[in-house]
Amino acid sequence: MALPPLNDTIAAIATAPGVGAVGIIRLSGPEAYTVADNLFKAFGEKRVSELAAGHVTYGQIVNGETLVDEALLLTFRAPHSYTAQDIIELQTHGGPAVLRKVLELCLRHGARLAWPGEFTLRAYLNDRIDLVQAESVLELVNAQSDSARRSAALGLSKALSEQLELIQNDITGVYGNIQAVFDYPEEGVPEAQFREPLERAIGRIEKLLSTAKAGQIAQRGAKLALIGRPNAGKSSLLNALLGYERSIVSDIPGTTRDYLEAPMSIGGVPVTAIDTAGIRSTDDIIEASGVTAAKEIATNADLSLLLIDMSAPLSEDDREMLDMLEPSRSLVVGSKADLPHKWHEIDIDRTLYPVSVVSGEGIDALKEAISHTLIGDASSTELWITSERHAQALTQTRDLLEQAINAPDDLAALDLEEALRTLANITGRGDIAEETLEHIFANFCVGK
């Protein structure tokens, strides 16, 4: 499927579906003002096409002589607009019927319905933004947490593009020096003009890649499984982490027979906590099904909290769960820490996080441990790699640079040339396949 044309005029509803106080319809393209002339009557003498850029006008949207709605009209002139084209933005009342009618009028008077993401695609293809910024627009729209929002905003501000440009400059400099050596082989490339710039570029790439896991979790959220024996305090801990009662709490073992999910934010990271059935041997078919589901959830979760009751002796079930969970993807929580202890940290050979939902002891420390385990050292920087496409391209670029450092000049030149092409695929400065652009922009909403 080919990309859409750029020289026609497009229209789309830019606000989310549903009822709202205000709805927005956007027009972009060479005939945007002409289309608006046919459906908007300003409360003044000027037609829309006579208005200057940066103008806000109050008037009526009409279908011939029939009033559709009262509205505000905003004007933007090429190239100083989001798409670098003429843009008209109509702000109407936010009812779905109103928006549909206004969009229908735009299409009747010469506009075409925009493709998903076509406004941003035009901004990219018209050199208004680079591909990193375009993808950051989508990430900003989809951000579910403050950390995701901050990272997307930095991408939109060109912070990531600037880091990539520094890497590209180092590689380009070395590549140019090697090409010069081909003409003057007796000179050679000094260490300071070959190895040092490449090692600096590799270091910058490694720093970006170290945030990839955190960035992806910030975008999609993390699955946090709470597992343990019946009556270990999983539901009580879930309520304590949430700050309100979401899960039923009872002293009767086996109260939770199926899993329960609850969204929350921990350390700025969106987390879905899953309260699972108590894990124990049982002949009850329904409870056994819950136990199987709990083990599967723990296996697939980004992080598991294994709750072990500190007021009861360690059991074989506790030992089995300790052996089942990977230490890198689990934390051991000593529940009911306000009661006399029947075992201690030395008994499990794992870092222990004692908590009491009665006194609140250890809850904040546990939250910090959860956040650090999920995003690691990335918490020290706000610029995260959130795109799997970016992570793959940076990994490939790093591998090519490491290969070039130890290669003869002719082979190193080939590695560096490929590294520059791979890096350009992130920013869109190189030859980007239409399939790649279609994949990126297909995830946008139509009005963006």
C-alpha cells in the first residue's frame, strides 16, 4: 500500500470519540482555506481566505443557509504550522453529531478524509520534524504515566535526536578519515581520530540502551504478581500499595481463588498488580485451578512479590516458591512483620523486605525496591529509549562499531557505512522504506 499524496487537502476529527464540551476538526493542505470559506461564516466582513495567520475568529458553521453550530476558527499559514502546510482548525461543541456533520461538510467541499497519523506524516515528510519526534508524538498521546510523558516530551523536544546526532558526527568523522587514508595510505589514521571517537559513540549508545527496558515498561506498563501461601497477606498488601481497599481480606485461607488485577503507579511507572490465589497443595479442583493460574502469572510477570508470613514457620511450599522464582525478577516480602518472627533473612538467603500493613512499616521501602528492580539505573535520567525499533537499531549500530574498531581500514569503512545507514533509520534521514513509515504511522489516531 503506497503512502498517501501530500498535495491535496485532508480533514479529520482531532478529539477523542464521545461527548465533550469542545470538539476539534482539522484541515491541512493547499485548499484548507477554500474549504473553510464554504462552510464557515465569520461574525465580521472578512472571508476565511482573507484572514492572516495566527487569527482566532468567532462565527457559524453552515450548510448552505442552515446553521450547524457556532464555532471558533483558528488559522495557520504554511510553512509555519504543524504540517508545514496551510491549516484550519475548527473548534465546535463536542457532540458526536456536530463533529460528524462538520467533517461531512469538509469532505463535501473538497477535502479528503485523513489517514491515521497523516497530519504527523506530513510534518515529517515536509521536514517539519524528524522521525524520532514523530514517534514521540504518538508516545506522548499514549503516555499512561508521568515518566512516559516526560520521556516522550524530551523526544519531541529533539533531546534524543541531538544525542543521535552526536553519535552520528563521531562515526562520520572516522569514516571520512578512513576514506582519506585510501587516497594517502602512508599517513594512516591516528588513534585519536579512529578508536577514541568510536569508543565515545559506543559509550553514548550504551547509555541510551541502558534505558530501553525502563522505557518500554513506562510505555506498556509492568505486570506485578503477588504470590504466596494462602493467608500470607497478599490481598492486604495489594490494598496497602493501592491506598484503598480493592481486594477482599479474610483470615480464612483460600479466600482468593482467582486472580484480581488493579492498576497503580509506583515510582512514576504504570504497574498492574495481580493478586493471585494462595499457592498450596489441594484436592479442591477450583482452588487447584487458581494455584496453577497463580504460578503461570508469576512466570510471565515482569516482577513477582513472594509473600512469606514472618509469624509462621517456613514451609515446603515457601521453599518451593523460592526455588521457582528467578531472583532477578522477584522480591521476597516478609509479611506481618509487626508480629513475633518465626524466621529471619538468613533462613532464605535472599534480600528480605519486611512489611506490616497494620503499621505501614516497610511499604515505602518496598515501593522503592519495586521501582528500582523494574527500571534500574534509568531512574537517574529522564531520556529513555521507549521504541523497540530504536533499541534494535542502536544495538545493531553498536555491534557494527565494535566490529569496525578491530577491523582493517577497508572492512572498517564498510562497517561504518552500514552503521550510519542503520542510525539514519531512527531519525529518518536516510532512505526509509514505505513499509516502515506505514507501520509507524498506522498506530496514530486519524486526527493526529
